[in-house]
Amino acid sequence: MKKITFVVFIALLSLRCSKDDASLSEENRAIIQVNPLKNLNNGLVKYPLINSKAVQVGEIEVYHDATSIYVDCQLNPSKKIKKAGLYLGDYKQIPQIKNSSTNQSYNQFHDFETAISSSLFTFSQAVLNFDENGCIYIYTLFEIEDTETEMTEVAYITTQLLPGDTKKHHFLYCVK
């Protein structure tokens, strides 16, 4: 009798657990789908590009193939890129926002003669310093021009991997 009661209890418990999974809110489902730690679609991750007022001015997409990592920057319609600094490497070498105006801090630094609304930056995996897990830190800093006001502002990616975690201006990207 005890064994039968135990089996019935386990069966009811498993049914209850599967119902709990089905009751995830739409918001929670969205968070699960864009988890940047998952290597789906060749590692495709998306992060907002924000200005110093915490207003989103565009989006960064990062993905890879067997030989390269791609950083695709798409800005909102009234925004244009004037300068772009991109760093892919070790955590200890991530440029600090206060000191990041020098182009020596970056793997790639671009000063565009004519401001552009989007750009795809390509990095060869062969020259990047990945950690033992096949991961690398990515940091971006852009100088953005607002075409409506002709004002220039700084924009960078921002991440918040865990609820309540402080926002970061870099993220870990893994290719393995």
C-alpha cells in the first residue's frame, strides 16, 4: 500500500511540475528565448545600444562562423555613426568608459568621414585571445550623431544578465 501511495504521489507531483512550466508569463518566455548564454543560430545575441541618457539609439547583433566573429550595429533612423571603437579580448584589458577615447584600447577603431546608419564589423577568430572555454569579452563605444539636432553623443552596449544585477557595458561571448 505504501508503494502505491508513493507512486501516485510522484505521478501527481510530475503533473503539477509540467503545469508550472506551462504557466510561464509572456515576459518570462521572452527572457528565456533571448538568453545570451545560449549558442543558438551561430551564437546570435542582441543587445541594445544606449546613449548616456539611457535611451536606446540602436541595437548590436553578434554572431560567428567557423573563422570570424561579426558585430552588426544598426541605429535608429535619426542616428548615424561617426566613430566606432570595438574591443574583443581579455576581461582585464576592457577599456574603461572614462579612458576609452584613445583608439589604442580597441581591436578596431573607425573614424568615418561620412556618418553611417549601420555597419558590420568583422574580426578574425585566429588573432583573438579566447579563454580556455572559447569565450571572449566584447565592449563597444560609438560616437553617434543625431541628424535631427546635429548633436553628437556617446553610445555603448548595455547588458543585464541577471535580475537585479547592475548594468554592464561589456558581455561575454562564446564560440564553442
